[in-house]
Amino acid sequence: MFRFLILTLFLAWFIPWVFVLQLGFVIYRPYEPDGQERYWRIAGPLFSDWVSTNEIPGSCKRALVASEDMSFYEHHGIDPENIQKAMKKNEKRGKIRFGASTITQQVVKNLFLSRNKSYLRKSREVIGALLLNLTMTKKQQLTWYFNIVEFGPRIYGLKAAAKAYFGKTPQRLNASECAILIAGLPSPVKNFRAFRQRQ
């Protein structure tokens, strides 16, 4: 009985609870600009900073898929080939640097996991992505991504980013503005600070 309880608790911790997104909102802990401290944030269609699927410009969606996950519409939440390539690169470097995360995996990581790089966390991310892909359409995954991704210090979601950098609503973003926002995602705090200094 005790062993069963321990196993159950481990599985409860090991699997990111992506099913809660079906409630229509999630309470999660994004990072402060220092990359260490975290705070609480609520996201979901019921809140004013939410951008619906139809409000996200097609240019932004296409730029994201082209930049972050070319096979997004074909895979089942993970890209095994890219994961294998990343593991080989990490072995050569002797440390975990490449993750080969799909857009689906990034949603799971940003909402449910920490930034600490380890194969255990990556395993949780992979399992969460597979489950998320089973319970959510690609269109829904993109919508969640654009509402929770970090675009700079304390700037989370496309609505906040469009206002902060261009003084616009997301619907009015043009193709070049979408490209600028997506290009800054790999290191949002650093890249968007530099962008603001150039404005």
C-alpha cells in the first residue's frame, strides 16, 4: 500500500496537469526579469488581457511556426527527430543546452514547469506535450501560446506586447511587426530591452 501511494504521488508530480486548461483558465507562475524570482498570473478567455484565436494575426501565427516549429501541424506534440539531434549535440558539449522544444512543449513548460534544464524536466515536458496534443487542437495550442509567452520584462501575451511595443491592439499588427515580436522570443528580456532602446 505504501509503495503504491509513493508511486501515485510520483506520477502525480511527474505528469504536468495540462487537463486543467479545459477549465478555460490557469493560474501559473511566470518569471520576473531576473529569471529567478516568480510571481502568480492568471490567464484564460475570461480575462481582459486574453487574445482570442480570431484576434491573432495570421502573420504572427505563420512567423511563429516558421521560427519555432516548422512541423507544428504535422507532429503529435513532440518532434522525435529534433529531440534526438538535440541530445547528440548536448552529449558533445557535455551539458544540456539544446532542447528541441515544439510549440506544444513550450506551452507545457511555460505553464507547468520551471526553467531548470534537466532530462527529468524534459521528460515531464514531453509527456505533457503528448497529453496536451491529445486534448487540444493545434489552433487552441497556438492561442494559449500567444497568451502566455514572455515578450519582455513583465510583458506576457500578445495583447500586452502589441500595446507595449507598437501602441496597437493585436489585430492591427502588420507582418513586419509580427516578425519583430517573434524574432525576439529566444531571449525576450534581452532582445526587447534592446529593441526599446532603439525606438
